[in-house]
Amino acid sequence: MIVIVPSRISCVALAAVTCLLTLHARAQDASPWIKDTYSSVRLIAGSRSGNVLLGGIGFQLQPGWKTYWRTPGDSGVPPRIDFSKSQNVESVTILWPVPAKFADGAGGTSFGYQKQVLLPLRIITKSPDKPVTLHASINYAVCEKLCIPVEADAELAFRSVASTEDNAIAAALDTVPKPAKIGDASPVAIREVRREDRRVLVDVVAQDDKDSPGREVELFAEGPTPEWALPVPKLIKREAGGVHRFAFDLDGLPPGATADGAVLKLTVAGSGGAYEVTTKLP
């Protein structure tokens, strides 16, 4: 006697179809990993809505290896990413998560990422009604004791109305420093920037955060162009009220540049979050 159980067959078939559709959707929202010996890189796409899109460049690194922030510190090679071969893309802005600090092996400090990092992208399209394809030529370095250059070309079409990568992009955006001004009442804030000849002093106020202990207050300083190579700010004093005083010299300026009136980007990070301030030097 043959017993037919149509409901069970339908459930199994439905589950298989659902799984295939999910895998297809995930394939649409991320490019394949481009693998190197010590790292992998790919693009991901956020939801398609209007002419402002979100995406990301994901890096995975082998244990012990790192890659660099937009400003590498005392040594290192910042990533260089070219989006010019993209289709229907007006501009792409990389939103950099706050980096970690590493000893560079030569007595200095470098800035970057270990294990994995997702760099969020803000993409402005030329026409919101036409297809969008993001193409990225990615040049970066991975370093342990020695640095190895890596080149990769990744491409991804933005198709999904609701991307499976939206949560990953949102989580990465939470690690990007928020815009701020001097004197803001944020949990970690720059209170004052002053200059003593060729030395810059920065006072940072950090509120105690018992829910997020363990992260030291850190300050990163960048000049108006990538050619500026400012020294790593050093913590020189702690005062009552959570005041941390940092100092750095105005060294590493490109030939012909002057510090007078130069626009600096200061990024401060602590257990209360990370914030980015743009200010002019007196």
C-alpha cells in the first residue's frame, strides 16, 4: 500500500525554495570575497531607496595581521580606493570606524584594524531610477612584522529593496565617530584646543561610564590634507573632573605648508563613544 503525504512534501519543497531564495538574496547583497594569503575583501550593498544609498567594504584579516586607518600614524600605508569605474554613481564617501592603536615595532604607534572591519559607504547616485553598480579598485596593506601590499577589484549591483546586509551596515555606522564641536556636552568631548608656538594642547573631558569600562581616552590628529603627517598625540596630564590633556608638535607638515590657520581634524574616543571635531589652529 502506498501512502501519499502531500502536506509534508509541500513543506519540504517550500522550505527548500525559501532557502534558495534567501541564498540568492544574500548573493545579490554582497560580492564574492576576494581572498589574499592574509586577508579577504568584498563589497556589500544596503537597501535601494532614493538617490542616497548605503554600502560597505568588508575586510577580514588573519590572526595577528592588521590593516590601516585613513591616517596610519607613525608608520603604515592607508587604503586607497577608487570608485571611478562605478555606474550611475555621483560620489562615494567612506565613513571610517574609529581605529585601534598598535605598536609599529619601531618605537612608534600606528592606527588601524585587526580581525575584521566594515567601512560604511555613503553613495550618491546620478539618477535614482536607473541601475547602480559600484566598482571599487582597492589598494591596501596588511601587516604583521612586515607589510604586504594587496590589490583587489570588486563590483556589486545595488538591487534589493530590503537588503540582508542592512543590520551589518547599521552596526558599522555605530562605530563611526559622530560630528561634534568644541565644548559639546557629549560623554567624551574636546573642551579646548590651544597652541604654544609649535606645540598643540588639547583638553578632553571624559565622563565616567560604568556600563562601558575599559577603553582609555584616545586622541587622533589629522591635518588638512593627507600629506600632513602629524605626530601621535600623547597624554601628558590628567586632572580632576575627567580632564585629559594631550599634546603634539606641529611636525610632519608638507613643504611650504604653514600651521597658522590650518584646519585640523581631531578624533576623540573613549568608553562613552567617539566624536570628530574640525577646528582651525590659532
